[in-house]
Amino acid sequence: MYPVNFDYQKAASVEDALRAMADNPDLKVIAGGHSLLPAMKLRLAQPPALLDIFGLDELKGIKEDGGFYVVGAMTTHAEVLRSDLPLFPEVAGWVGDPMVRNRGTIGGSMAHADPSADYPAAALAVGAEFVIRGLGGERTVGADDMFVGMFESAVQPGELLTHIRIPKGISASVYEKYRHPASHYAIVGVALARHADGQIRAAFTGAAETALRLNKLEERLNGGQEAGTGLVDGADLLGDRFASAEYRAHLVDVLSGRAAARLG
């Protein structure tokens, strides 16, 4: 199936993109395109116009700023995979295949907020911050407030996610994933990170409408206990033809135990 006809334009700068979105609220922003284009081909999404921001160099690359690594939203998964960031290189290795990793972007994945995406769990585990820009200025949103629902992030209409700030000082991190064999999306993924203060943050993806912190796992690990079982309530999870809610709850327990053992 082919997508419906649409207009296409490329942004020359972040400001240019923001003005274009203000002038045409129906514009749909496209980065790497690995989430939007398949939906358009199936006509699940039918935007009348696309605004391409992939070529914006100001949104690419990884740099250091004080106690943070600052990752441009248009940095590809392949670049993240080759980086020295905590946790994210391991997570990037689980994303799609080489074609997806060479074109898809970390910012596109985060803003899209797919409930089965890998990066949101990593962002929650490391306590990332998201820099979001609109014509009215710039704001920073913590990971705990970034993913607000299924395919819904804190990025509002007329705004762009420009950078992700990842704290330094993380001494150990792990990602465990049970993936769908065809799509490679997470049936369940669990991320752990030990921070500079010695505390462990944990999160999971793929099992609920959005990635979430694993509070019970954090309490157990930070209290010197084993991961154990019963970390999430199956009644709160998603079930589909790939995995029931109860099976996803079981996978959270299993992957959490594996991740905790690797974290040490």
C-alpha cells in the first residue's frame, strides 16, 4: 500500500522548523522515518505535510557539558552504539537492524514514545533530562515526566525535542530484553543503572502503555535484597496475541533477575 499524497519540506534550522510548525499546525515532523513511514504506508497515519529535520547538524552529535553528556536528538542509533555513554550503547545494539540503526534517531524514538521502544526504559534508569524547544523558549523535562501515555510524550504541538542530557557518574548499567522475533521491538525490556550515590534506578518497557520505573525492584536492590518475583501487577499490563499480560509480568521478573545478576 502507498501513502496518501503529502507535501514535503526540509527545515534549514531549528528556528525554521519551529516557525514552519507554527504556520502549519498540520505539519508532521519526520526524523529518521522508521516509525512514521511504515504507518503512512499502511495509512494508519495520513499527515498532509511532512517537515524533515534529519539534516539539522545542530541536533546531531554527542558532547560533554559539566556533569552531563548532551546527545543531539538527530544522533543516530549507530552513533549511540559507538559512543561512551552509559547504558545507551548496549540498548542501541538491540534496536532494529543495521539499516534502522544507521538512519533512525534517538530523539525520534524518544518523542514518538512507542510503548515497546527500548530507549525510554534506559532514559528512566539513568534519570535523563530532555531539552524541548518552542518559539516561546526552551524547557527541560525529567525522564519521569517525559513519557505520558501510549505514543504520547511531553513534547507538545509546535515544539521540538532538541537534546537529551544523560548524567555522568553511572558506575554500572544493564539492559535485558525479550524481543519480538520479527519486529525486534520489546515484548519486555528491563534497564538498570547504578548512580554516583550508589543507588540503583530500574525501569521496564514493552509491557505497559508507556515505559515505567520499577519501584519495587529499586526498593529491593537498594535494600540489599534479591530481585525476587511479583515486581509488577499483571492487571496493569498490556496483553496481545504476542504475549498475555500475565506472561509479560513473568518476563519482568525473569529479566529483572538477570539484569540484577549482571549489574552485581
